Amino acid sequence: MTALTNSFEDTTAMHARVARRSAGAMVLAALAHVTEPVVLFPLIALLIMSALWSGTIRLINVERADAQNAVIASARELLGTYESQVLRALHEIDQTLKVVQYAAQIRGGGRALADLGERALLPSTLVFVVTLVDARGAVVATTGAAQPGSVTDQAYFATLRDHPPDDNHGIWVDRSRRDPQSGDWILRFSRRLNAQDGSFNGIVTVAVDAAYFVSTYDPSKLGKHGVLGLLGTDGRFRVRRSGDAVSAGDAVVYASVVLPSTGDEDAVVSLTMNPWDHARRYTSARELYEFPLAVVVGLSAEEQLATVSHRAQVYLERAGIASAVVVLLAGLLGRLSWQLLQSRRREGAATIAHAERVEYLAYHDGLSSLPNRSLFSKLLMRAIKSAHRHQRHLAVLFLDLDRFKQINDTLGHEAGDILLQEVARRLLNCVRDSDTVARLGGDEFVVLLPELETGQHSEIVAQKILTALAQPCVLRGQEFRVTASIGICTYPEDGEDEQTLTKHADIAMYQAKEEGKNNYQFYSEKLNANSLERLTLESSLRHALERQEFLLYYQAKRDIASGRITGMEALLRWQHPDLGMVAPMQFIPIAEETGLIVPIGKWVLKTACLQNVAWAAQGIPALSMAVNLTARQFSDDNLLKDIADILRDTHMPPQLLELEITESLLIQNVDKTLHIMAGLKAIGIKIAVDDFGTCYSSLSTLRRFPLDSIKIDRSFIRDVAADASADPNAGKHDLADAIIAMGRSLSLTVVAQGVETKDQADYLRLHACDEVQGFYFNKPLPTEQVTELLRSQP
């Protein structure tokens, strides 16, 4: 037992010796590293420069503090002197007002002023002008030049007449006003005259050149950029002087200039940026006890601290020279050692950086720095394995930007790249650190949520992304808003491998686009079937034009007053050989995305023009023909040429053609829209805004565009009569009324679309809408039925 104990003690002692040796070796290694020339010389230089600069900065701070204290003391002294001077002048003025006030109430206005002048009881007329005004505002006597016959339009007259001040504060200090003849600022002090019964009997005023109150400005003490000022408690300067410049009338926040007292006798002096000229000054102000005024004194920080700033610059230059010498010596001594060490480090760092760069480029997107498709695939497979092991759920969100190609085509690929970088930044702000955001290419992004906290977490993230992307983005000086369509699928419900989850999220994303974009959709088996149906429609759509499967329906527009048909709107229909009549909402978005809308739109325009010309040849009175333009058509470079060619080939009068564009398209790219509209108006074509009211364009925005008519969106018409009958002061009819009023103010024709009931028609007729369109009057009809309708019209 004893032997075992001794053996254990020996082992413990051996381990302790080894630990001590290891610690000693580490200390020796650290000392050896420090004593290397490449470390030692810079360390010595750093210590010397630290002592040098700390001493220099301490000296500068001490001198600056002393100088600032001197400036503060000087500002307080100047404020006290200036306050005394101003108070003497104000007391003299107030005493004059009281004497004249008393004399006028005893002897009468004009006689009182003359008696006081004869007895030398009035101040010098070179500086002060005393004036008496009767109760009607007429000037009855003055010691200065002739005054206007009446002062009833002056603020001080109305104030003293309607709101008599109390006896202790009966003086009124008006705002300084320029003399129309001399251009000088004049400051007027006033008191009310009362009759025996206390009623208003006139006013006595003393007018003073405002510069009189700052005439004691001493440049030797205040400098060229100091301030003397007389500030009213209403925040208006009665007079202010800085150097030789005298001004008045500037408005400031009174509380920011006249600071509350700290309780001691000294005035508060603060270094602030003066709001009237944005100069930094040591400013002090004090409110005058008996008057609604405050005196202000300011000393320019730049001027007052110029000397100490110059000395500080000298100290810094000397410290800089000394530091340069120390650095030069240290650099000369350690140059060779440093070069050798740097050479070794560069070689190793270059090898590591190259390997890291190669790996980074292989797994990250070069534009957005997000993970690319390869890295996302690895991360998704890893997340699937983890979710399977821990019986968890995960979600994949497939995101595609709406109308991104339009921004690329309009502003260029450089602007598109900036937009993609901004989208990447916003997506990262919407997810947790444990989530992954990747860019698959183009305008496609994908988000991996590996740990779903609840079944609704993916929906919350999708809504957060839509909100973040909807915020405005400035590209090339113009504001744009980008939206996205998001498809969501979850593991294991919608797939158990990486390819299936990505494919199903992509299908859900296309469903979101079909639902009007700027929304999110969850994957379902029905969506998979819809995706196949969409592919079938797209394939058939590419041959529909050459197989002549399209046809046009026409819906009449009527004058609301007479009920006569004034025009037609051409509406596209697709007679599919297998599916029958396909609704426009099913194939128009596909045509827009694939670019097929451009040739289809040209066919619609030409067919509508030919039909309008045919009706005219049959003796039917001239009608306007409205044709809708999508965003893809409107941005087509050949739009103006194609329209001009169609009008020439069909012999359609340009003034009978009306092109309708949506309000959102109108404000999307204002400069380009104005250019295209100018070209259309040069041809003679009319322009209408369809679905107006959905984007809430301002009146100033509409004035910029050469429009002819606006069409109120059917959502504002649908319940307008019901709203009006339930509450005449609320409801959608308020917006309809506002749009009608806006259109009339711009001399535009206002068309209400979607009119389906008599109540709606009566309401629009009552509120002076110009034209109406909807099922209540006529549904969209094929050509033959429209022709019969036009012939039957009286």
C-alpha cells in the first residue's frame, strides 16, 4: 500500500514538473518573439510615439480648456454690459411712453405732445420718433416726418385695442420693419391710451432705429463674426448685428437660444451652432425682467480660439516631425528583417487566399455574394438529413421577381444588377441566422428554413419578404417598386429529396404569378396539374395566331346624358379548338411572359381598326375604337412604327383610335412614358388611363401626361350606389366623386366602367360622369351583334 502511495506521489510530481517546464517554454518563446528585430524595433518606436503624442495631446487639451474658460468669462462679461446698456435705453423709452401716455390722457393727444416738446420732456428726435394715434387709428401728432394717415392695418394697433395689457407689462414691442424710404430697420414700442371709463382711446408709440440697440458692437472684443442681438420672446429677432451687418426679423426657437438659468448668478454660456447663420459661437442670452425681450451675445468659436488652434497645430506638426524621425529610424533598423518576414507571410497568405477564393467562387454568386445553386443544393440535402434524423420539418421558398426584365430593358443591366444586390440585402434582413438565402441565377432566389418553429412560420417569412421588397428602390435617380412571386413547399409533406422540393416550390411560384403576382402560394397536387395545363396553353398559344384562333368582342361606351354609343372597346378572345373559349385572364399573362403579346397585340390593333373602318363604310356614324396596351407592348421599341403602319394600311383616322394603359404603367417610368406618349400624340392618337384609382396618382402627376380620358376602376363603381344610400358621407362613392372631380379639373373625359345596375348608372348621371360602360348597358358582343346594335341606334 505504501509503495502504491509513493508511486502515485512520484507520478504527480513528474506531471507538475512537466507543466512548469511547458509554461516556462511558452514564456521563453514569447520573449524570443518579442526580441526579434521585426517586432522589437516597431515596439520601441510605438512606446516612444505613445509618450510623445499623449504629452502633446494633454498640452493641447489644457491650453484649449483655459482658452474656452476665458471665452466663457468674456461672454458673460459682455452680456452683463450689453444688458445694462439695453435696459437703460428701454427704461428711457418706457419712461417716455408713460409720460406721453399720462399727458395725452390729461390734455388730449395733439396738444399733449406739443406741450411736452416745448418743455423738453421728449427724447431727441434724431433717434426717437414719438407718435400719437387716436382710437380710430389716425395719426394725430408725431415728432418725426409725416406718418401715414391711419395705422389700423398694423399688428400693434389691433393688439392693443382688442387685448389691453395689464399695468405692469403694458408696453408692446413690435417686430422690426424696414423703413420704405431709408431701408433701415425700425423698432416700435407702444402703450395703450385709455379714456376715463377705461375704454380704448388710442396709442402712443416710440419708433427707434433698430441699429441703435447694437451700436455698441465692439469688434475688438466681439470680433468680426460675433453677435449682439435683441430677441423677442416670440422667437423673432428685433435686431441682430454680426460685424458690420445689421439684420432683423429672423425666426428662431426661443428656448434653444435663451437657456434656463442653472440657479447661480452667472449666465449660461453654451457652444452651439447658431440657427440664423449656422456659425459656431459661445452664446449667452438673458431675458429682460420687465420687457418681452432677451439680450443675446455670441463670440465666434473660430475667432476666439484661433490662437490656441494655431498653437495646437504647431504642437501637432512638431509631434508629427518627431514621430516621423522615430519611425524612420525604426524602419531603417528593421527593414531587412521586416522584408524577410513579409516575404514569407505573403507567400503563405497568397496560397491560402487563392484556395479560399477558388472555393468561394465555386459555391457563391459573384454578384450578390449569396450561396449559388451548387452550395444551396448541398445545404438543402444536409438540412433534409438533419430533419429526417430529428423528425423535424423544413420549408423551401422559391422566389422570382415580377417584371424584372422590364427594368433590365428600360434602365440597362447595370441598374438590374444594383436591384438584385438590393433584393439580396433585403432578403437577408428577413430571415434568421440559421436560415439560408441563395441566388439560383437571373432574378430567381430561394430561401431555406431548416427549422420550422410552427406550421405558419414559412407563411410569416413569405409575408415579411413581400413587405420588405415592396419598399421603394432608387435606380438611376428614379424611384421603382419591385414585387415578387413566392412558392412554398415543406418537407416531408411535399417531397423528401432536394430535386422534388425545389421543383414543387417552383411550381407553386408560377401559381403565385398566375394569381396576380406579389403574393405567395403553397404547393399542392392541384398546382402540379395546373402547371401541366399551363405548359399546354403556352404550347398552343404559340400557334394560335397563325391558326386564326383569336377573335375580337366589342363593348360599347355610352354618353351618360344622351345614352348614345360614342365608342367601342376591343376585347380579345381565344377560341381554342379543344378547350373552347379560353378566358383572357388565363392566356394573357402567359403571352406577356413569353413575349407573344407583341404580335398578338398588333393583330388586335389592326383587326379593330379594320372593323371600325368597315362600320364607317356601312354608314354608321364615326366611333372611337379603344384598344388595351400591356406593359410589354408599351415598352416595345417598334410600338410607334407599328401603330403608324397599321393606321396607314387600314386608312383608320388617328383621332378615332384610343389606346388604354393602366395607371401603374403610367407612373412606373415617367420619362420613358412621356416620350412614348409624345410620339402617340404626334400621330394624333387619343390616350386613356385604364383602372384609374388603384394606384392613387396625384393631380400634379396627371398634369404631366397628355391624356384624353380616365376610366374609373370597376372596384369603385361596384358598391357606389349602395354606399351612397347607406351613408351619403362615406363609402366608395367618395373616391368615385374625387376621380370625377379630378378628371373635370384636367378637362379629361371620365368613363365609368363596370356599371351593372340602374342605381349605379343613376348615381353617375347625377354626379356628371361623362361616359359609362358595363353589363347594365351592353355585354361584350361579337362583331355581328355589335353591328346590329349600331344599326338599331336612332
